[in-house]
Amino acid sequence: MSNLKNYTSVVLYYLRYNKVETLIFILSTLALFYSILDYIISINKDGQKWIKIIITGAIFVTNFINWIYKSHKNKTNGYVITNIPIDYKKTIPETNYKIEGYKTNNGINYITYSDILNQELIECNNRTIKIKIDNDKKKSIHEFIKKNFKHLFLFIKSYCAESLTTNRNIYNESKLCLSKDIKMNDSVYCYKNSYYDSIVTNMTVNKQLTKSNNREIIFKHPENAYLENNKIKSITCTKLNNHIGVSTIAITKDNYIFLWIQNDKSMSSIGLIAPSGSGSCDWKDFIADDFIKTIKNAMKRELIEESMHKRNNNKIESKTLITGFFRWLDKGGKPEFVGITKLNIYITNLRANINEVMEPNMHIKKTSLNNNFGTLQEFETLLKDLLNNKAVSVPLHYNINTILSTIKTNPTLIENFINHQFEIESK
């Protein structure tokens, strides 16, 4: 069933950018079905009209599903996808931003971040930051994709073909995307768009299509997609979808930090240690007029989806603190938010969702939760020890760094947070 949903997502995405073909396909299909049905009824003389109609309908549906499968099972022959090497050490960050590289078992990944923005985010955790819907960026992205769809769609087909062997789900879900750079003294500008639009922009901006026989370049994104004169462009100035990523490290009621390993169904960080909840902000996470609550809602949903059999956020009591923001350069400067979550449940209530993550058998417990600095120091030591592990993913690495940084600047905030006591125990 999941494969069928993948195929259907791909077909619908194709039809979305080919409206004329969509209309022709629908009209032709209706005409064909009507002709077959009319023929069956006209020759029906044995009282089995409805049986024949059901058989015809079943054949039609089966053929349609088969068409989806055959259309997207195999990669298009004649081309290969290759990476475009970029030396991020030589790139120039935005004002007040830094560039940092994290070495993992999967190679070096680079991010850019701002300590000033992180501090502003922490201060805004209990404030209301309004969301304004800005569809101008969405329109420009759709124009770019439509203009280059012939080549960009090959990336989608490649991902779909790969999903057949890994059972990876690449559904084209609606995401919350960032339209402009974040300014915490202003509204945050966002829009609703599809996940596939991120695949053909952010996820492929550092890749190119080349002919398999002579390596001639068929397609690659414009040189200034997110870098111009070796300087990283602001989110406002890029034509990338920039759907929002979220990650959070969780602490249970009985003082466990629990982490998962990304399985081979993940789009990134495969085989690496991931935060307790890590993914992206779905449109269904959207809370009108409140950006901070929206991000926290997305973090909680990802945490519960990956860590529990229960899927109802409202039944799990929790408290989340957003600790930072970064842009993932290897994904075109895609925006990512990180945080820490205290859960009102015990470690025994948690189970890895095998459709998304694997159980690492490395639950990490700190010794106590006394209201003193010693407890905070143990928590700090625990996080520092994790950074020595080369299997730590980029989101987890940066997530830990923001918590450690906050401990330095505001130790009381983190100490009170990890010692938070809920009034009623979650069921």
C-alpha cells in the first residue's frame, strides 16, 4: 500500500505541472471507460451485466495502478545523478552568521548559524510571533519548476526508483516553508507548499544530471541558486522551497535521554544517531498566528511519531524549549530549528517506530534530578560525551551545541527546564 501511495504521489505531481496532459488523460480515460461499459451493456444477454461491469472496472483499476508502477519503477536510462563539489570553507556567510562543518561517518556536512538569532529565539519561547502567509516565493518556485520540469522530474523518478529497494516513503505531503529570513522583532513569513518541490530545489541544488555515456551535463541548478560570488544568499533571495526542519532532544519523567538511529528509509543521516524527534514541519502542524507554537507542535509530533505507538499529541503532556536555528548548506541552506523537550512519561513507554528509526540500545541516564548545579553539570557532561561519537548526525550535533551554549549563558533556564515537574502524569 505504501508503494502505491508513493507511485500515486509521483503521478499526481507530474500531472500538477502538466495541466494540459492531465485534462487529456482524464477525458481519454472517461471516454475509454464509457465505450467499454457501453459495449458490455449492449451485448449483455445472459443476465450477468453487473458481473461484467465489476470485472471491467477491476481490470481498468488494475491497469491504471500497473501504469503508475511501470512509469516510475525504473530510472530513466541514459543519465546519472552526480554531486557537485563545493568548498564551503571558502564561502562567505551572511552578516552575524558563522559557518561550521560537522564530520560524521557519512562525511562532512556544513551549516551556517547565528548566535544572535539563537539568543533571540530562546528569549521568544514564551512570546507570540505571528505568521504571515506570503505566496510570492511560492509562485516564483512554481515558475522555475515548470520551466525546468522535464529535467527536474527525473530527480523525482530517481528517488521513487530508489524507494522501491529501500521501502522508503516519499509522500508528497504539504509542508510549512520559510519565505523570508527570520527576524524575531517582526512576523515570520511562510507559505504552504509540497515536499516534492523541496526535493527538486533544496535536495538537488548540489547535484547535476549527466549523460551516462560521456558525462555531458544535462541539467544543473543555476550557479546563483543559493551562492552568489561565493557568498551565501539569504532565504529571502533564493528560489528554493526551504521547507522547515525540526529536531528535539527529549528527557523522560525518569530522567532518561533517548536517541534513535536513522534507518535506511530516511532521506538523510542514514545510520547516524538522531535526536529523539527529527523531521520537518507539516502544514498540519500550523497554528494560526503563532510561529513559536507551530514549531514546538511540529517537534512534539515528530517526537511522538518516532518514539511511541500513540499518535495523539494532546494526550502526551510535554514542555518544549526552542534552543536554536541553522541553515543546512548541503541542502541549499534549508532552515532547521532545534530544541529540547521534557516528557511526562517514563522510558518504558517509548518504542522506536521501525518505519522511521531504529532502536540503538543506548538509553542514557543521568544520575539524579536534584535542584542544584551538580545535576546540571552531569547533564552537561553527558551531552559533551555524545559529541565525541562520530555517528552523531548533523541535527543532533548542532542541537547539543545549542543546549551547551545556553547552559553557559543561562544555566538557570536549562536547570529549571530539565527539573520541570508536571502536575498530572500522562496516561
